[in-house]
Amino acid sequence: MTSGAAQKVLCVLYDDPVQGFPPQYARDGIPTLSQYPDGQSMPSPTAIDFTPGQLLGSVSGGLGLESFVTSQGHQFVVTSDKDAADSVFEREIVDADVVISQPFWPAYLTAERIAKAPNLKLAITAGIGSDHVDLQSAINRDMTVAEVTWCNSISVAEHAVMQMLALVRDYLPQYGWVVRGGWNIADAVSRSYDIEGMDVGVVAAGRIGLAVLKRMKPFDVNLHYTDRHRLPPEVEEELGVTFHETPESLVAACDVVSIHCPLHPETEHMFNDELIGKMRRGSYLVNTARGKICDRDAIARALESGQLAGYAGDVWFPQPAPNDHPWRTMPNHALTPHTSGTSLSAQARYAAGVREILECWFEGRPIRDEYLIVQGGGLAGTGAHSYSEGDATGGSEEAARFSTT
Ligand code: NDP
């Protein structure tokens, strides 16, 4: 919460489409949702200045915030230039009060950057997952860190289910045969299986993990999960899902594993050589949570050796991934760039959620508890439930090696 003085809002967003904005969007709108699956209300700003279903998450879209922020007498700076030492982000952060960033194109708020921004009081994640902020430094500096809880959880769950099926059925190579003009069925099916009857597990059954379990149930698979807190017995029973105390126990019992915990010191590099070695040979691993939950080179090694039959997901470390990141070229992967949580549908929700948070902030009203990650010198709200204290931004400077040329 803050008073009415003019503030500088620094907003870091991904680049506009290099192929140009669509002359016409594929669809004329997006469905209107009345509430989230657990009854939480949708973002509720007093107004929005954008058209839901249009690109808002890139620089020109500006999350639809510019006129709102400037009409309140505040300054709004938006850029995609975030990583190099002489980047716009590095230059502008020194007197910023508020930083808005997205997990898809994260403006890493390291201890060094927080230290050089004495006015910085609020970091908003336009999405879910605030691991790009050094949460320990934010705690020590008494900053507020907030994210738009639920805004893209179902978007990610849909992507994870799609990628599990894509891996097990080996979809992408089959599509490749079609566009190359071939018809070689034997090649196309030599790694293709049915998921029916397989053991499918999630690491973490929070908003996304539970949504994945629910969506996988009709596929007639055996469901498994591990989490720090157990689901209510009636939910376990309805899903017929088996709880595992540890990730080790889970992976040993599964053919397909999907990761849905946040990145924090407890989960960093959880999937290393040792844990992957406990998986069944030929397992599939999907990671739409955070790249750093997996050990980069251990994943590549496991695909090379066949310990993993496939790896998919959309999260990398750092982001953007440098051009020589081994995941770009390792075998049997079906990775996307970090897109699952930024569908046009999701953008409308996180843009409205950021506006709601900013309205609260400018008017000195409390931000909803469910949006809070850090406040008052400690983890708060959703952050207190799902994160541990500490910093997971180490190594993020590598993002400066990304180049489009
Ligand atoms: P939730 O907070 O609803 O769920 C997170 C779950 O992870 C909680 O159940 C939490 O357990 C559990 N958890 C935390 N630490 C551990 C651990 N050490 N071992 C096992 N479970 C653990 O968040 P969401 O489901 O909405 O999102 C999860 C993550 O997905 C985000 O933090 C983000 O990193 C990622 N994400 C990715 C997106 C993308 O575009 N790819 C978009 C949105 C999110 P408990 O609370 O019971 O302690």
C-alpha cells in the first residue's frame, strides 16, 4: 500500500511479433469466465482499457495499462530490453517505484538490481511464479511481491496435458513426416504408445497440478502425486490418486511425470541425475513449472541415454534461453518457448489482474491476500503457503547471451 505521490512504473514485456501483429485475430473473442475452479473471483479492476483476446503481453500491448497509469499522474516506461548491463531495464530501474515483469520474459530482480533501486517497493508478476525476483532480498528490503494467482493456471494445465500426449504418442515427428511429403507409417510409429493404462504423476497438486490430475482422469491412467500438503481425502478418492511422500517414491511408480511446484530453494535442481536415475527407463517428463527445477545437463544426458523417452514443457533457465542451450537440440524433446501461460486468453486475465493490483497500490488499499508472495518483511498470502525463503535467481545473467541474429 502506498500514498498518492507520483510513481515510476517500469514494465518489462516480451517483444512485439516479428511477423507483425495479426491483421485479423484467429477468433473474434474469448469466453467470459465467471470464477476460477475453487471459487476465487476473477480479476476485478474498476475498468480495463483493452480488448480481451488481443496481444497485450508484448511491448506495444503494454498490458493495456499506459493510459490508466499516466492518467493518475504516474510515469509508465515499457521495454523488452532487460538483460545486458547497458539495457533499458538496468538504466530505468534506478528510480523505479514499481517493476512489472512476466515469467515468460523475466526481468530478473537480483539482489544487485534491488540494491540499485532504492525507491523500489512493489514487484508485480504479470502471471504466476515470482522466482525471477530474489525473494530474500525483497523480504530484507520490505518490498511487496505480488502475482496474479489463478490467471493462467488452467492455461498451463491444458499445455501440460497436450505435451504429455504429444510425447507418449510421439506426435511432433509424425507431423514432420506429413509436412516433408512422406507417408512412412513404420518410422512414424516406432516410438508411439497409448497413454491408457500408464502411471501418470504430478509433482505438486496445487492449482495447476490438481487441474492436470482432473484432466488426465478420463484417459484411464493410474494417477499419482506428491506435495508438501496432502489433498483432502474426498478429492483423493474421487480422482483415485495415490499419494507419495517423496518425489523419489513418485517417480519410481510412474511412466509419465509432470512438474507443477514453484521454483524456490527447496525445488531447485530437484530433477538431477540421481532422481532421474530413479525413474523407470523410458519415462516421459513434462516441466511447465520452471526450468531450474531440472538440472539442464542431466535432462540432456537422460534423453541421450534413453533413461527418458521424452521431455517437454515450456520453461527454461535462463530466459530467453541462449542459442546454444542444449535443450534446443537434444533428442526426443517437444519443448516450446515459455508460452503456456500467455495464451491470448490468459493475457486478458493477467492484464486485468495487474491493473487490479496497481489500483490497490495507488489508492493505498490492501492487495488481495491470494495475490501476495512477499509483504511486511516475510512470505505472505500464497507465497507463505507455496514458497520457501531464499533466492533462486543465481545464473540469470546468462540470459544476456541470447541473440536473435
Ligand atoms: P500453487 O501455489 O497453486 O501450487 C503450487 C504447489 O506446489 C502447492 O501445492 C505447493 O505445496 C507445492 N509445492 C511447493 N513446494 C513443493 C515441494 N518442495 N515439493 C512438492 N510440492 C511443492 O501454484 P500453481 O499451481 O498455480 O503454479 C505452480 C507453478 O507453476 C508456479 O509457481 C509457476 O512456477 C508455474 N507456472 C508456470 C506457468 C507457465 O507459463 N509455464 C504459468 C503459471 C505458473 P503446498 O502449497 O501444499 O505447500
